[in-house]
Amino acid sequence: MSATTAAPASKPLYAKLGKRALISTIVVLISVIPSVLLLAITKEPAVTWATGAFILGFVALLMGGTGVATYTVFITAIATPVAIVVGGTPIAGAAFMALMCLVLGRMSHYGLHRATMLVPMFMGWMIISPPFWGADKVVDRTDSTFLIWMAITFFVGGILPVLVFPHFLRKVRMPAPKPQPRSESAPYTIVITVLCTSVTYWVLADTKQYAGAWLISTILVLVQVGDVGTLSKTIQRVVGTLLGMVVVSVLVLQVHSLVVLYVIGLVFGIAALTAKFSPHYWVYMALITPTIICFTASSSAQVANLGEQRAQDVLIGAGLVLLASAITIGYSHLEKKRGNAPTQDVPAVAGH
């Protein structure tokens, strides 16, 4: 008579969510440390972008490893003052965005686009709508003090997770970057470059679109390499983003303090990280949207306007991406039928 070994019981859902929430809370609390320190030194709300830089460094670390994350943070810090300056002229700002998109497209060939995608996203904000600086709350794109402190902000915020988390992640098995064939990375590069460059020029030429960087972010998030769940992902992103926009607009109707806005952003950030690996992607998008809106607003009065422009940008961006996806997916299938898809290059990525 043989005995059967009982399979270990899986943890209940509340236990999994509790553990994720605890880890997310710790990560989010650490992410605000650079902002708090820089705010204490400069007394300028603009340096709270260090929290966004933290997210950039953390994502690059998870998706690309320590080496890729380190390079990404240094490049972002160097690119920050350049992005702010070139945003003063539509053609220069659009050219700089094109350069970043070409680099991002090249990274997709080595499976590193997810690790570096936040660079053009955040630099889009610096090009189109850099934060205020000084008592007069104006944006002087040629102010050397402002440019230096924004470079420091992105470096300090981005390098912290690269220095802190590798020790804790050494036993965590992260998915290795997945290289993409040129038949898919090339159309991806063309689509994001053409769309983001055109949008950057249009937004810079129209001064009313101060939150137009949302449109660039929408395009970069929605455009996928190849045809992996493009329609489904796009629909979930649009639905989740619109829902998140409605939620944050209602919550901040009576909020007149930037501190309260940031606290609301932190709460949503914890919830978003907890839901990150949920099978329902729209839930994550519904939670991350209020997080970013609260962190990128320079005043409480901007939140409602950001929400309105965010809704408009999501719809426009989704339409553009769906059209571009239909073209690129058709091209990809045609190339595969012809047998022209090249052999994938296997990159040597630090940490994997």
C-alpha cells in the first residue's frame, strides 16, 4: 500500500495580498526618502520628481539588472537638463524625443525596452512641462541652478534603488530580457519614433497642452513589440486609465495642499504595486494613474486639468496606437510568411 504525499497547500489570497502590500509599503516609503531630503535642502517642490526617478531606477533594476539600471540612471541625469533646455523650441524638443525613441527601439532588439522605457516618458515631461522653480513659480529653461538641481534630483532618486535593492533581490529569480527579432523591433522603433516625435512637436507648438507628456506616455505604454495581446492590453489600459482619472478627480476636489496630494499619491502607489501582478491589468492602471497624477502636479489646481487632459490624451493615444498596431502587426505577419524574420541576438545583460 503506497502512501500519497499531500501537495503543500497554497497560501490564501489575503495572505498573498498582505505580503505584497507590506513589501509595496516598504518600497514606497523608501522611494520618498530622496524627495524628502532634497526638499529639506532646496525648499523647492520640483525636487519631488526624485520619487519618479526612484521608480525609473527600480524598474530598470528589475527588468535589466544592476548594470543596465546604473547606466540608465546616469544617462537620465545627464539628459534631464538637455531635455529642459531643448523644450524651449518645438523642433529641438521633437528632435530630442526622436533620438530617445530611436535608442529605446534599439533596446527592444535586446529585450531591454521595458527596463529603459521610463527614460523618454519622464524626459517627455521635462521637455514639455518642466516643474516650477523659485518663489515666482516660473519655468526658466536657462537657469543653471534649476538645471543642476533637476539633474541631481533624477540622479539621487534613481541611484538609490540601484544601491539598496540588489542585496535583497539576490535570491529573487527575475525574468531575463527577451530579445526581439528585427522584423518586430524595427516596426516598433518606427511607430514610437514617428508618433512621439510628431506629438512632441504639436504639444510644444500649442502652449495650452502643458500636460501633453501624458500623450507621449500613453503611446509608449500602449505600443507593444510584435502582436502580443495588443488589442486586449490597449483596451485594459484605456479603461483602467479613464477609471483612475475619474477616481482621482473626485478625491481631490477639496484638496488644496501639495502635501496631501503626495500622501494620496503614496497610498495609490502602494495599492498599485500590490496589484501589479494581478491578472486584471486594468486594476493596476486604475491605481497607477492617480499615483502619477498626484506626483506630477505642481499645484492642487492642476490635478483636475491634468485629469481632463489625461482622458483626452488616452483616447487620442489609443486611437493612434490601434491604427499603428494594425499596420505593424500586418507587416510582422507578412515578414514571417516570407521567412524574413532574422535570428534573434542574445544580449549579455548584467544581473541575469
